[in-house]
Amino acid sequence: MERHFDEELKNLKEKLLYMAGLAETMISDSVKALVEQKEDIIDQVYKNEDEINLLQVEIDDRTIKMIALHQPAAVDLRFLVTAIKINSELERMGDQAINICQAAKELLKQPLLKPLIDIPRMAEIAGQMVKDSLDAFVQQEPELAKSVCVRDDEVDDLKDQVFRELLTYMMSDPGTIQRAMDLILISRHLERIADHATNIGEEVIFMVQGKDIRHHITEK
Amino acid sequence: MERHFDEELKNLKEKLLYMAGLAETMISDSVKALVEQKEDIIDQVYKNEDEINLLQVEIDDRTIKMIALHQPAAVDLRFLVTAIKINSELERMGDQAINICQAAKELLKQPLLKPLIDIPRMAEIAGQMVKDSLDAFVQQEPELAKSVCVRDDEVDDLKDQVFRELLTYMMSDPGTIQRAMDLILISRHLERIADHATNIGEEVIFMVQGKDIRHHITEK
């Protein structure tokens, strides 16, 4: 039984890592479609979204069955509950990537408003945050999880920078408003993805150290 | 032991209902501050946010302890896992209400761009969705949960309407861009709150009927 549980745990970790890989690909592809002006990349993002959705249901189900069947002790139970939460976060990242694609589709109908620098940078940081947050979970590395949370500020700063820059475009030429709005929305979807990765990082720290940093309660 | 578990379950339900009540109040107050141009209402929203954050940690902890201690069978386990998920959703609604307050603070520095009709309507529907989603959970009423999911479309339509209307303001007078942007963001925060309520509704349906409608998989 013990050995069976360990195998199931290993399998669960692999599934979540695979799901995180899909989320990372969706994030980078959705922005790539925009930057390289290639609408066909978007189709692949939608395919990956279908797969992520199916995985979410499967992982949820499997994890709850593991709890019911093995009635794990405190540490393993906390790990499995964290897995259920991470599963939701990953699925929502997929939703945000789809939101990016929807705005990108609109943007691809017209010439790009400006060369994109900050938005691809945001996508790059967010993608790495996703990867690191899952590695932190699987390897139970709170330091790596903390580094994810720290990078969230960087993404927030970029989002503010994108907003300020596009606001000046809109102010000086109302003809740019629609495209600027779509770019602002994309930057916000990327920020939300970084938030989801940060949620995972915070959960991992709580799981490993028993410290709840979600609301900075330990510091109080 | 059984009786003890039932008491804990009752207590957990009450805590979640109370937390949902706080979220509802935060939603309605954040929009009220804007509509009635009263900044002091915002302070109360921040106070409620502190309370929601503490409750989230407490409920999470308590629920995991219930699982560890009582090792509940399938139905109760599914209920407790759903409680953990709902707890996260409610906390995130609180975050969104704070986001509304931040935009409202900016807006209160200037005269209102236009009389607000759709945004208070969105807040009203979203607040009712929160209430109903929690009632559906506690009373295990899938029909009520379904009605929550249906209302999500109404909120989405209002969000699109707000966007289109404010876009015309921005196009015709660039001096309105900053305020229009803040109102658009508020409408998106309200939409996110409705999404969180919808997530709860979907979880309740899954819990009660074993049907996963989160990705319309049963329909496929």
C-alpha cells in the first residue's frame, strides 16, 4: 500500500509538471502569435487549452481518490491539498492565455501599433515563474518558491510601464485607442498569470515551512 | 466522534457563509463609494479585506485538520475539498473589491465622467451570485448553483456594453481616457468576481451531481 501510494504520488507530480509545461507553452505561443503576426499559432494554444482542461478534471479526481483511499498523514495530506490548489491555478493560466489570444486576434487585423518589447518580456518572466513554481512544489524548495514571489513585482512594474506608455499613444491619437486597449488587456492577462504562479509559490512556502505568507501574516 | 464531526461541519458552513457575506459587502461598498462619491466607505472595504484574509487561513487550516482527524468517506471528503476551493474563491473576490477601490480612489479625484448605471447593476448581480453560490453549497442545491452560472453571461454582456460605451467617450474626447480606463477596469474586476461565483457554482454542481461542467465535458 505504502509503495502504491508513493507511485501514485510520483505520477501526480509528473502530471502536474506536464500540465505546467503546457501552460508555459500556451503563454509563450499566445504572445509569439502577436509578435510574429502569425495567426495559425493561436490554433495550437486552443488545442493545449483543451488538454489542460481535461487534465484538471483528471488530476482533481485522482488526488481526491488518493486522499480517500490512503488516508494520508498530515504532511502527505497537505501536499495533496496543495496539488489540488495548484491544479486550479494552472487551469486558470490556460484561461488567461486564451484571453491573450482573443485580444491578439483583434490586433492581428491591423498593423502593430508599436514594436513590442515589454509584453514579450512579461511573457518570458511569467513563463519562467510558472516553471519555477512547479519545480519548487515537486522538489519542495521554499527558496525557489520565494524567488517566484519576488519576480511578481517585476511583472507588475512592466504592466504599469505598458499602461503609461500606451496611455500617451491614446491621448495623442484617438485612432490608436482600440489597439492600445487590446495591448493593455494583454499585459493584464500576463500579470494575472504571474499572480497565479505567485499563488503557487506562496502555497509551496506554506506547505514546506508551515508559514503562511499569503497575507504576510507571519510578519505581523 | 461522528457528532463532533457534524458540529465542525456546521461551524465550517457558518464561517463560509459569514465570509461570503463580507465579500458581498465589500463588492457593494466599493461601488457605493464611487457612485455616492464617498471616499470614507473605502476604508471599511479595506478592514473587511483584513478579516477575509484571516478567515481564509483559519478555514483552510481547520478543513485540512478535519480531513486528517476524521478521515471522512467519499461524500464528506468531496464536500471538504470543495470548501477549501470555495475559500480561495471568496478570498479572491476580496482582492477584486480592493482593486475596485483603487480605481475608485483615482476616479474620486475628478468629477464623474457619466452617471453610472451598468456598473452598479453589475455589482448587484455579482453580489447576488456570491450569495446564491454559497447558499447552493451549504444547502447542496444544484439548481441554485446552475442559476448562478447562467447569470455570468449577463455580467459579461454588461461588461461588453460598458466597454463599448466608454470607448466612444475616449474616441471623441481624449481628456476622458484616464477616467474611462478606470471605469473599464472596474467593470472587469466585477466580471472577475462573477467568474469566481461561477467557479463556486460549478464546483457545487460537480460535488452534488458528480457532473463536471467546468469545461462542459459532460456535454461532449
